[in-house]
Amino acid sequence: MSRFPHRTVSWLAPLALLALWEGAARGGLLSDQVLPAPSTVVATAADLTADGELPRHLLASLRRAATGFALGAAAGLGLGVLVGLSRIAESLIDRSVQMVRAVPFLAVLPLVIVWFGVGEGGKVFLIALGTGFPLYLNTVLGIRQIDPKLLEMSRVVGQGRLERVRWVILPGALPSILGGLRLALTHAWLALVIAETIGATEGIGFMATNAREFLQVDVIVLVVLLYALIGITCDLLARFLERRLLSWHASYAPGSP
Amino acid sequence: MTAPAAAPGGAEVQIRGLTRVFGDRTVLTGLDLDIRRGEFVALIGHSGCGKTTLLRLLAGLDRPDGGTVRVPPARMVVFQEHRLLPWRRVWRNVAIGLRGKDARAAAVRALAEVGLADHVDSWPRTLSGGEAQRVALARALVREPQLLLLDEPFAALDALTRIKMHALVRRLIARQRPAVLLVTHDVDEAILLADRVVAMRGGRLAAEHPVPAEATRRGSPEFARLRAALLAELGVEEAADDVTVP
Ligand SMILES: Nc1ncnc2c1ncn2[C@@H]1O[C@H](COP(=O)(O)OP(=O)(O)O)[C@@H](O)[C@H]1O
Ligand SMILES: [Mg+2]
């Protein structure tokens, strides 16, 4: 409608900010010990890639995150479906989980250190914990919110229980499950950042901790940017899955905002 | 108590002394109704008098508290809402629950019969209200039910679409000849479609009016007379004066 090029400006603004930062660093307004120039950070990234350090640590971080996420997702999704489908499972499991859910998952950090020490197990556990809860809660919620009229229709056309799960219950719960997945990815990523501050010997968090000892601010900034990049990738992944799996849904259809 | 077995004597549906109680509210009290093979019965009655309750009992979606219900095994329902699965394409919504590899072919044929051959692979959300309800009709008829239960299926449609739906239903029913129970608020609809109109009051059937062939023409004196009589059953006396008999 308006003449103002909102889209272009929305991309130009951060670029301008970046240029400003670069200029300030080169002109000596920003000390290298506070915020090194973007070009310095890029150069550091290139160096660390060339000597194999960055890929090694990045891979360690991603493996850690993927393991925790896979374990947490399997548990959250599995228990969620079980509780959503079975009254018996619901009375056995649901209230306990709902009570534990009141605990912010990062608050158990000291406990995790006591249980697992500073090894790999505790880090994976923390990530799994952050992943499992939102997936569980959203799966249960999604199954409970299914329109009973559709379930009734499924009965009328003579579908059995398994068919009903496949045709009505799981697809009906999918928007909620994917919402949970998005939250789970955010939590897994947050858990990764925290977990890597506790006595890691590899991973990009370890790189940052190490760099702090030697006041390598450029490495620290690089790690912060990498974490941001992982976060953005997670978000894109969740969006992609939503578009892909919910194409029947008006709000995810191609062409809708 | 609901025995899915054919009733004797050409009656497809046989209901005797049917009772259904919700808490301290008795909705059906000793209701009797027979529907013959291939007969089209319309059921009218005030909102909340128990029409849907009766229909759900016939569909096997609810259990009676007393009495007996004999219905054929092949029953289908069209509800007021289309109840299509938004995450399945139109043809799958018709084929839902069908087995065998010719399920798609059967669904496509049924969709063609309701005039939706172009929408076989559409998503339900892209359909208009009338089109969605036609899909629901195709979903019911593709199974060739012996008993077709219609719970105010056209109530949410605009007047023009409703008239088209009446013609469509008449045509489809004429081919398969299932027994039909149509619940409706619309007295005109009841006269135009049914062989017999029954009125429900106080948890049982209060009256029944066969529909003579001459009454199925809008504007005929028989139509006007039957319409006035049915409105009177519903306690709408003054409306009878609005009817102009040519
Ligand atoms: N499952 C239920 N539990 C309690 N009350 C119900 C239930 N189903 C229907 N009723 C009550 O039974 C009465 C008849 O409902 P219904 O058969 O839906 O009426 P209608 O003739 O409008 O279709 C209403 O008062 C309704 O509130
Ligand atoms: Mg009703």
C-alpha cells in the first residue's frame, strides 16, 4: 500500500548497523577488548576453520544437542501419545508430569551436576529434559483438543481404533505437536548453551570458556554468533516442517502470511 | 438393546417403547416408530425435544435406557456440520473407512454424482458450505446404506443452495432407495422430500401425516393444507393464515 519500501529497509537497517560497528572498531572508538570488528571475527572464524578447531568443536556441540534432542523427543512424544490415547496411562503418568513441569528445567542444573558430574551424560540429560516436556505437554493437549464430532464421524464410517488414530487423532494433534517441537528446539538450544558452560572439554561452549581465559574476545563473539545461527536454523527447521506437514491448514497454506 | 438385524414385515426400522434419560431429564419416553424399506420419513419438532437423541440412538452412537431398536447393519449419518477431515483431500474424506483398492474409484464416482467431479483432489477448506455438505452426502451414499439418517443437513445452507440440495437428495435417494429419517426444522422441506412426516412432542411421536403426491408441488392447495397442519403441530397457529390458497 504505502510507498515506503518496508522490506528493503528491514534488511538494510541491520546491515547499516553492522557497517557502523565495523567503522567504530576500525576508527578506534571500540576497543578490540570490548567488541572486535566484524571483519576480525570473520578472519578468526577462517583461521579456526583452517586449523580444524572450529569444525571439531562445532561437531561436538551438534552431536551433543542432537543426542539430547532425540532422546527427549522420543520420550516426550511417546509418553504424550500414550497418555493422550489411554485413560489408564493418563492416570498413571499425567499428574506427576504436570507437577514436575512447574520446575524450570534449568533450575535442576546443580542436581544434574551432582548426579552426572561434569561429563557428557549430564549435558545430554539437560537437553533431553528441555526437549521432552514441551513435546509431551503439547502432544497430550493436541490429542485432547480433537473435535469429538470428528471422532464420532470416524465411528459412523466404521473405523477401528488404529485407523482412527492414523486418520483423525494424530493429524488432528499435529499442529499442537509441531508447536511443541518448536518450543522443544528452543529449549534444547538454551540447554546446550548452559550445559556447555559446565566443565566441557569440547564444543563451542568450551571454546568460549577457553577464550575467556586468554581474553580472546573475537572467539567469544564468534561463539555467540554461532549460537545465534543454530537458533535461527532451528526456527527455520520448525517453520519448514509446519509448512510441509500442515499444507491442508489455512494458516500454513502457500500464499498465506 | 440395539440389535442390528432386519425387522420383519418389510420394516427396515422398528422402534418400540424407546426411552432415554439424561440425569433427571427424560428426553424420550416410550417412543414407537417404524420405517419401511425405501420409505422417506421426515421428523419435525421443537428445538431440544430429542430429535438428535433419537437419531444418535438409531446410528448406534448412544445406548437406550429402555425399549428396543431394530435397525439394519448398514447405516450412515449426515450431520448438520459436514464433519470433513481438514487434513485429508476431498476424495479421501469420501473413501474414509472403505477397504480395497477401488476405494478411490468409488469415491470419485460418488463425487461425480453430487456434481463435484472437479474437486476430487481439493482440500476441504477450499469448498463452500454447500459443496462441503455435498461431500458429506457422497461420503454417506458411497456406502449404499440401508438406513440413511439426516440430522438437519441443510439447516446451515442459504435458501438457494438448499433448494438445489433438495433436488439432489431426491435424485440420489430415488436410485439407491434406502430408508431415510430426515430431522428438519423446515416444514416445507419435510413436505417436499418425505413420504410421511412425523411430529415429536413430549418425548414421543405426537402425530403423523402421510404426504400425498399432489402436496409435493409448492403452491398446490394440498401443499398449503399440509403445511398449515404441520405448523399447527408445532404450535404455530397464526402462520396458517399466511398461507394463500390459490
Ligand atoms: N449427552 C447429553 N447429556 C445430557 N443432556 C443431553 C445430552 N444430549 C442431549 N441432551 C439433552 O436432551 C435434550 C434433547 O436434545 P436433542 O436431542 O439434541 O434435541 P433436538 O431435538 O434439538 O435435536 C436437550 O434438552 C439436551 O440438552
Ligand atoms: Mg438436533
